[in-house]
Amino acid sequence: MAPGADQTYLFADGVHPTSGAHRIIGNFVTSLIEGPTAYSLLAESPLRTRAAHVATLQEGLTLGERAEQGKITAFAGSTGGDFDVDAAGGSTGMTSSNRAISVGFTMKASEAVTVGVGLGKAKADASFGNEGGGYRTDELAYSAFAAMKSGGFYANGAATMASLDFKEMRRNITLGQVKRTTSANTSGSNASFFLNGGYDFAIGNFLVGPTASWTSQNVEVNGFDETGGGVAGLRMASQKRRSEVGSFGVRASWDFGGIIPYAKWTADKERENGERLVTATPLTMAASGSSYDLPAYSLDSSYTTLTVGVRGVIAGWLGYGVNYTKLSGRSGTAEDYVGGTVSIRF
């Protein structure tokens, strides 16, 4: 047998595949598992960017509540952070960098009520582990929101609709000594509702009290076909990711003559934590309709969120706020982001 024949020939004899052929078969089967599991993370990214958008809306509302009745406040905010997932359960994991910009207007409708509208633009740049590829997302979100305050009681909420574009989707596949890179694009949507309320007990200029919130999201990712993968190319069916998160905790703030440091801690629980499946079909078998299901990447359902920041007003008409948020308690994931908001009162 010629040197290296086990890597250059398909069969060692008339029946038995060479070690190189076995390697190709193993690589092919691995790609059929890792590909759909990695693509299941497409439906997780919009949950992260939506949280950043809603956080900016809340900051804009808080700054707008300080305006006089009937006055309009404009605000703009930017948030950036990371969402990283370790390899597990057939997934190579992922690292992603998320950026969100939001602008909006609020109006002090009465002494107790503030209303507003907002527009958000978010991007995510994600890479799969083991140099497995990645994707980018663009999101355009439209929001309506309102806040009510009476004494120590407060409540606010936001409804948001967004269109999603998944671009530069790529998957690197190794088949023996050959490497291939697939490409694809698709679209989707995310509809969400956020409600928050609580009570602030006043001790001089120090406020502290319980807070609770409910966040509902419905993400849809349309199906797509990969190109460039040859026999390893996949057709991915559409995905749906529903999230229902209930949170309960405490918040506190201290007014130092217009400069207000604050902190909030919550224990969070994902209520939609049942198994979610993603469906894939090898493109070579698409005509026969043969497909298979795999569990989507699943995150821990319980975690905590800590936010610390400072907000204030300069010259009576220019408001500002900066904050840092970190999620903890989810094994195999890391998530945090930093945000800043400015507002102008008219």
C-alpha cells in the first residue's frame, strides 16, 4: 500500500473504508449535530438586545418624570455588552458582542403619569466556538411606554415590536482534509411586553423598597437554506422562542442634591423553560422531506440581575444617566452590559 493511502483512498479493500473515510463520516455526523444546535442560538440573541433597549426606555422615563406637567423630554441612549455561552450539549458555544441605540420622547401627561414613544436600533456580532462560524443581527424596534407614580407606589411598562435581519451567517465544516464554509441569510421578528412596579419607602433623601417585573418576548426566526456546504449543507426550519421572565427584588437610591446613585437587585425566573426543538434537513435529502429534530441550547431558568448606576440633571434641562448591569447564576453563560442616556427638556 502506498504511504498515506489510508488518507487518500476511500476503501482499504473491496469492503472496508479507510481510516480517512471513517474520519470524513465522523466529521459529517458531527456537523449534523453541531450545526442545528449552534443555529438555535439565533433565537437567543434578540432576548439580550431587547433587554438593553427596555433598560434605556426605563432610564428615559425616569428622567422624563422630573419634567413639568405638559412638557416634552427627548432622550437618547446607547448600551453595549457581551453574551457568551460555553460549549455544552452538542453546541460549540458562542461569544457575542451586542450594541443598542435608542431614542425617544416622553411627555409629562399629569403629575402622576408620563407617556412616551421610542425607536431602537440593535446589532449583535456572534462567533461560534472552535472557529465554527457565526452570524450578525440587525434589529429595528418600535416602542410605546408609560409610567405612573403616586406617593411611594410606581409602575411602568413598555410594548415593543421589532423586525430582525440575520446576516453573514456562516458555518465552518471540516470533512477529513477538506474545509467548507456555508453561508445564509434570513429574517425574523420579536414582540415583547414589559411591566414593572413596586413601592419606595422614603428615609429622608434615601429611597428603598421592593420591586417586581414581568417580561414577555416572542421571537421568530424564519427558515433558510445554507449554500456552499456541499453534501453537508442544511435546510433549517423556522424557529420560535417564547420567554416569560418574572423578577422580584429590591431597589434603592439616594438623592445628593440632583446627583442620584442607585442600585437594583432581582432574582429572576424563566417560566418558559421547557425543551425547545430545532428542525434540520440535509439539502441532499430535501426532496424526500427527510428531517430530524435536536434540542435547542438551553440556559438555566433561574438567575440574578444586579444594576448599579447614577443619574442626575445639569442646569435644570439636561439629564444624564449611566449604569452597569450583570447577570449571574446561569452556569455556562456570562452576560453584562454598560449603558448611558442623555435627555433634554423642552
